Amino acid sequence: MKERLKKILSASPLKISFAVILIALVLFFIDAPFLRFMELKALDLRMVSRGVIPAGGETVIVTIDEKSLSELGRWPWPRTTIAKLVDALKDYGAKVVGFDIVFAEPDANSSLQTVAELSSEVKSAGIQDARLSSLLEEKKKLADTDAALARSIEKAKNVTLGYFFHITAKEVGHLTEQQIAGSEEGTANSRFQMIRGPKDHDQSPLIKAFAAQPSLPQLTYVSENSGYFNAFPDSDGTIRWSPLVIRFGDNYYTSLVLSLLIQYLDWPMVVLNMAEYGVESINLDKLRIPTDESGRLLVSYLGPTRTFPHYSVSDVLNRRLAAEKIKGKIVLVGATATGIYDMRVTPFSTVYPGVEIHATVIDNILHQNFLIHSGWTKFLDICTIILVGLIMGLAVPRVKAMAGIALSVALIGAFVAANTALFVRYNIWFEAGLARYCGGLWDEAIAAFRSVLAIRPGDYPAQLCIERCETLKAHPPEGGWDGVFTMTKK
């Protein structure tokens, strides 16, 4: 009995291989955080190594940059300046103009305040003069810069305004129910037109909002539509996903990207396809947009900043551009000047304008350039884990040292080459990092993260991954390792 038990419990290449494969599969299905983190970094590396992909040419960015600030003064500018920008873009022939900016507060205007105070004093003094009242009313209209912007937006008939959602209950603690209801009314022109799917679909995976912060009602009501520009980074601070749908109250809302495309494509039906597990996809006329269950699109970045044309606001206002640079285009207006814009971390850069992420997603959708990570790729991930585990655990120990090294290198090389080729040519993303990490391929993992550091020096997450891989290489985990890295010091 003891001999039989000893035989069963004794280690062998076959048993070790099956144990490692089993652990790797468990980690794959539970989506272990650290392994997911490593895979995301590997995805960044593959995206950068793919090189720059030319943009389709439909989208340009008009920027609030250092040049514009130098010529037009410090930000924020008077709404009359924004009104002139809307007029200029209309004159240039822009098909759609989207603002990655929210105009939530009335423009600070001392002239308007002075006219209002004068009107109040005239009324208090009992002065009844029709000519004076008419003059004051005319001056009030001229001084109201928000009204001037509203007139330009209404005249242009091509403006999509941006807004943002409050995502946590803490953010809306100061708001009354009436204010929250008012914010819902101010975003009504960005609701999905049709929801298709089972009545009992699961809503829990979707991003839920507690309130919206739209632009001023007088601006919202004259715009063509609106869309939110919320962004949600991954655990390492990198923006890899674009949320195309957010649930607020009983309705679903479109992002700034989708709202711009709805207008650009001449108002097609936009359909949110739901499944029992959450969001299945989004249809925009004949375009199908694959999403995860939360309604997020994995962004396929085309390159570093300025992959899309950037034009200064001051150049647009002063008519310094050739008409063909803007005519018929989707124009995104956003800030890129240091100190006033939303710095984002992307696979290509730690300083990337948020407005250019919107441009990238627009290009992805128009040209159906998506990163594929679906059910069948996950099936192949599982097959890869099993195959790598069996070869590394059974074949390598049975050959001589040099032959084992050569076999390991050949296997790793073939695996990486095939993975990279499929990603570059077909945008297919396999979870290669998990198989390599669980297979104990520390040198390959270290080389990958050093490549990340070569592209983005000082990247702390990549440095941390290298340190952990080096520790595991020097002190290999014992049998039954569950993939968890145990810290030995603070």
C-alpha cells in the first residue's frame, strides 16, 4: 500500500506537466490580476511593434495648443471666440464638429453683469423710457456670449457637444434629485435609439452613471446631438478601452465618438445589441462594432501622437488653412497645450491627448480595424497552454541539455513569430503572456518587458514585472504554484 501511494505521489515529467497545465488553465479562467496585467503589457508591446498605421483621413483635430494660447490669450476663452470657431469651421465645410469640452457654466462676463445691473437700477428708479429699455435689451444681447455661441451652433447645424457622467455616488452627494433629473434631460439627445435582445438581459456588467454634467441648456438644445467623453484606464493607468455605452437611469447613452459618427453617416439607426450576459455588439447602419460585455471597444492605436492631423484654433480663425484640409471632415476640437489638457497614457506614449483617442476610435469603427479577441481565440489560447505545457514538460526533459535548449528556443521562437504575425496581419490577440508565464519562460518575459522599457523608459509596471520574473527565475516556485507572487519585503 505504501509503495503504491509512494508511486502515485512521486514526481514525473508527465505528472508535473499535467499539474502545471491544470494550474495555468485555472488561472486563465479566473483571470488572475497579475497575469492579466502582464498580458496587457504584452499587448502594448505587440501594438507598438506593429508600427504606425496611416489614418483613413476622415478625421482631423483642431487644437487649443500653445500657439493658439499665445495668439488668443489664456484659457478659457470667451464664448464669442468659440462661436467664431464654429462659424469658421462651417465656412471651411466641416461636415461634423465635435467638442471634447463641456460648457457647463455660464461664461464669466463683466459686460453682461454691468448691463444687468444698469437695467435693474433703471427699473428701481421708476424710469420708463421705451428707447432706453430697447437700447439696454440690445446691449444685453450683444454682451451675452453664451447666446452668441448658441446662435452659431444653431446656424451651423453640425455640432456635437461633449459632456461627462458622474460614475460614483460620492460625486453626486451634493446634487438634489431635481438637478439629477435635469442632467438626464440635458443628455436626452445622446440616447440609443433601439435596444435589441432578451428582456431579462444582465445589466450589471455595464458602466452605471449616477448623474450627468451636460453643457448649458441653451447650447444643448440647439446642438445636433451630444455624447459623453468619460475615459476609464486599466489598473496600470493605460487607456486601452473606449466605453461606447453607459447606463444612466433607465436609458443607455452613446459616447462622443458614436454621436459624431451618427451625424457623419447621415443619421443611421444605432442599435445596442444585448445578450443574457450583457452587451454583445453595437450596430451603426451597416457597421458592426464588437464590444465586451460592458460595451467597451478595445482600441487599436494607429501610432503615437499626431498620427492624425493637428491644426491650431488660431490658424482656423485666421483662415490660414487650405479648405480641403477640413472640408467634409469630422473635426474634433480639444486641448493639447501643456497644463490644460487631459494627459492620457497609451501603449505608444505616457503623454497622449485624450482628443486623439476619440479620433483613433472613430477611425477604428469607420475602417472596421478592430483587435479580435473572441470566443474562438480563447479556445486557441487554451490549446496553446496545453500544447506548450506538454512539450516543455515531456519533450525537453527527455533529450540532452543542448538539444533541450534548442527545442525550447525553437518552440518559443515559433510561438512568438506566429503570435506576432497573426496580430500584425489580422489584429488577432492571443493571450500569449499567460502561457509563457505559467510555463516558467522567465527569460522571454524579461526580454519582452525590457522592450517595453526601450519604448517607454522608466515605465514602473514593466520594471516591476522584470523584477518578479528575475526573482522567480532565481527561486523557481515549488510544485503546486498557483501563480501568486508572494512579497518578502515592503
